[in-house]
Amino acid sequence: MYKRTTWTGLSGLLAAVLLAVSCTEPVGPRPEGRGPGAPRFDVAASGGIALDQLNGKLGETTTIWQGFHPTNPHLGDAIVVTFYWIGSTNILTRVYDHLGDANATPVGNTYNLVEYVTAGGISMATYVALNVQNFPEGTYPSGENILVVQADLASPIQDGGLMLSAFSGVSTVSTQALGGSHQASGTGSSYPTVADPGALAIDADALAYGVTMSNGVVGVDPPLGFTTITTLSDANIATEANYLVQAGAGSVDPQWSWYFNSPSTWLATALVLNPAATQLAITVQPSTTLPFMTIRPPVKVTALDARGNPVASFNGLVTIAIANNGGLLMPGTLSGTKTVTAVNGVATFSDLSIDQVGNGYTLQAAASGLTGAVSAPFNIGPM
């Protein structure tokens, strides 16, 4: 059996660091087969998306919760949380965050459901919160200031848990950050049983997050090219979560290979999160043009990420103006549509003109929250 649904909405230095799950928050025994890789932390020397913090556990029955113990994510991170449980209906009534103090002080970030999948008596739901705020950064061994993510349940469960991961460098705007997502389920009884949620389109420097779950407590091989975030298992459930920061635009298709030795069910989800645009670049420069004539070809401004790659998901407003006014007899005036909405990361200014003859004009582009750009010099007058 196999089913699939689709949802559409939504180099740096790599360092590996072992993260021990809190002694008060147990992780089950390692499944047979390929052992889980150690959690990995990416430190992006030149910016871009990187894994910041993680944690997880199984064994919950009345609520499902976990803190980023002992170190909180950074403000502005994107948090991806996947909940696992035994059951065939979505019983998560509320997903929210709070501090780990005695008062469970509310934090107030919004967690949006991306995918829910169920089959074979098990369920899995993945949520994303963007640009998380309102908690203290840093390490808190005693736990009072740790950021806790929790799901309340409509009814008790036999077993469940969650996996938390926080990523820096993700766009903070939901319409730009959330790329595509897929989920799928299937069954198998031997190795390899391939869990494949389906291929997704992905931009350069975007994050692909993938997670799989099974009621067969065995090992699993990760998707080719993906880094293992963590694995969790107990007597009833086995899970693995992985991620990839894509080098170039194209597609990504995470596939896991389960070591089943008896009839078992797998679930899988994959999603894409786009990088934050950090700067603008004028990618089609203004050219010498007669006064009052439309500048041809149209000036184009492109949103770039921290590594200088285009961010096709950016759809914000970009404004252009004269930077250096080269008017000879009097200052020139820029006419035309000077604020446009970027499409696929590119703002096109198709009707700009300047009324005064002059040399060494430059234009400057600006967008909220991004570093602006200044054009190369150009003239207004005879060519």
C-alpha cells in the first residue's frame, strides 16, 4: 500500500558536535541495522541556513513536550517540530511554547501544521514556527529558562514523543519561507523497504527537512546526501530526522531504507524552508538613454541570500531612486514606477526615465530589512 499527498505553500564550515538528550528526557534504545549518526551542527561561516539546536524524546502518554535543554535556540530561528504517536487520528489539540519555569511562562510563538500522516495505527505531524522570539538565549542547565514546545492531546495515548530542531538563516516571512511539502506512507516486510515522500523543487541554499517513522523497531538508512539530525526509538516506535542544505537550485527526493524483517508500516514527510534574503543586487544595470526616454533594457534588482545566491521566494517591495544625481544644468528627476513587488526574487523596473542630461548618474535600490544596492554609473544624453 502507498499513498501520497502534496502541500504547497511553504559554503560554510561544518562541525559535528554530540548532543546528549537530557537525563530526565529519555531516548529509547538504538534500533538494529545502521546505527544513528550523531547529531550534527552546521556553523555557516558565510551565513546561510544552519542547524542550531535540537532535542527529542519518546514515552509520552498524556501530553507531548520537550525543551531545548540545556541551550535555547537563537532569536529569529525557525523551529521544526515533528510529533509521533501510536494512534490513527490527529489528537493534537494545541501546539505552543513556554518556558520551563514553575509557571510555564507563555512564550507565544505560532506553530503551523505543515503535514499530518497516518497509517498502520501510527501517526506523525510536522509543525513549523518562523522567526521565534520572546525567550532568553543561552544555556540554562537548571531548566527554568529553557524554551519548551508542547502539544496538548485530546485523549491519552499509549506512546508518543517529538523531535525538535531549530535552524538559523531561514526566511522570517511565511509567504517566502515555506516551500513545498509532501507526505506518504507504505508497508514492507524486508530490507530494503524504501520510504519516499516524493521529490520537491528546491532553490539554492534552501533547507530540505525529512523525517520518517515506523512501527517496526529496526534500523534505517538515511537519504543520500542528507545529514542525520537524530534518531529516537523505544519498544513501539522508531524514527529518524534528516536535513540537507541544497547547494544549487533543482529538486530533492529524500528516501530512507528501512531494515524491516516482518510486516511493518512507515510514514515519511519532507518539506522545504527557504533562506532569508539579506541583500539586493542590481542584476540588469541602467544604460545610457536620452532624456525622458524609458531606460532600456529595464533595470532589474534581485534579492540575494547571505551567500550571494538569488532567493526566488522573495516577494517583497523594492524601491529605486537616484543615488548620485549627474544632471549638468539642473538635477535630474527619476520618473516611472519606482516601487514594485519582486516576482521570483526579481524586481523589474520597466518604465524608468530621467529628464535631465548628465553624466555619472547612479540608482540605488532598497527593500525593508535588506542591504541596498547602488548601480554602476550611467549617462543621460546622446549615446
